[in-house]
Amino acid sequence: MSESIQVSRRDFLKKMASGSAVAATAAAAPGVALSTERPKRYAMVIDTRRCIGCQACSVACKTENDVPLGETRNWVEYIEKGNFPNVRRSFLPRLCNQCEKPQCIAVCPTGATYKRKEDGIVVVDSNVCIGCKYCLQACPYGMRFINPVTGAADKCDFCLHRVQNGLVPSCVNTCQGRARIFGDLNDPESEVSKIVATHATTVLRPEMGTEPMVFYIDADHTDERDAAHQGIYIRIETHRRQQKRV
């Protein structure tokens, strides 16, 4: 065997060993993401069977995020329907759906609204927002408002400041009935991922094609527009400034 071939083989083995060591170090080092890892995709499941309409989530949200008086990031709708004596009341918590394909981003002229690559949360940079209200009109769920203090668009962001520190959103933390479950949908071992995989869930206005990341179990989506078709009494009550459901 020639010396040149021996050297070549020796170099090859050195490179292989070096590559293996780097791979082993990356796998062992805490917090080091491998290239094959999927980014987080935070989502929320709301089990309306457990919701009692106590509004604790709404109060916690306003306190945690210093939401101005008269505005809401998070609210609960009361839905009454039926004909006496067969009348029932159900509850439908509402918040930003953190859509996979958010329409609010497409219309933002300054890039103030964007979706974080690391976890999919849709956020608003109040320092860049010019308050044009395009995103308010584009959101098919009526989840946004203009913050009278900052003059910028505002909405739920899953309490990003809490999530970044390993905590769940304030509304999840305060829910007495444990109706809200939050976690990484891309992690098959997370509770939220398992629930979505094993339960029948719905989303708000699926026909809009935004692919919401807020999923509901046993939610009543009917509204006044359905009353004429069903021939029953339907009333939706909400404590937010904008009374009409979007």
C-alpha cells in the first residue's frame, strides 16, 4: 500500500472521529438545538365543558398585561339558546388565535406585526406600529384593538413574557376549572399535543383558512345568524366594549 493512500485513509478517519465528537457534544450539551429539531409551536386547547364563565381568565389577563380600561385581550362569551323550557347557557372563551397563516401580518405596512420563528406566536412591536388599523380590519376574529396609551395595535400574545421564562399564560394559570391547556403542539409528549390528537376539536371560522392554534372541545359556535334557520332563541352576551361577535 502506498504512503499517499495511507495518509489519505488516516486523514479520513481523523475527520470521521472529529465529526462524531462534534455530534456527540451537540447531543449532550443542554440547550443546544440539533438541526433536525422542529421549532416550538405553541397552542392552546379550551375545554368548554370545564368552563364555568367565572371571568377569572379575563381579570388575570388585564392585570398581567396592564390592559387599559374598556379594552380586552381575553374575554368569555355567554351563549343562551333554545325555547322555553329547553334553554341552555354555554360559555365560549375568546383570545387571539395565533394563526398559522395570520391575515394581520399580510396587511401590516411596517412589519410591526409578525410571527416569531422560534415558537409561532404572533406579536406586535408597538415601537414600529403606526396605528393604521389595517390589522384590526383584517383579523376575522375581532381580536385586536388600538391601545389608547401606546397608540399601537394590541392583542393577546400568550403572555410571551411569561412563556419565555418557562411559565404558562396568566389565563391558563388562573383557570379554576382547568379548562385551558397550553403547550408545544410540535412536542408529541406535551399535554396539548396529546389532547388535540385524541379529542374532537374545533376552531373558530375554519373557512377563513388562517389555521388557528386555539382549539376548542365541545364549543357552541352558533350565533344570532343561526336563529332564523333553527327557529330558536339565541342570545350572545359579552362584557367587552364591542358587543357584536365577529
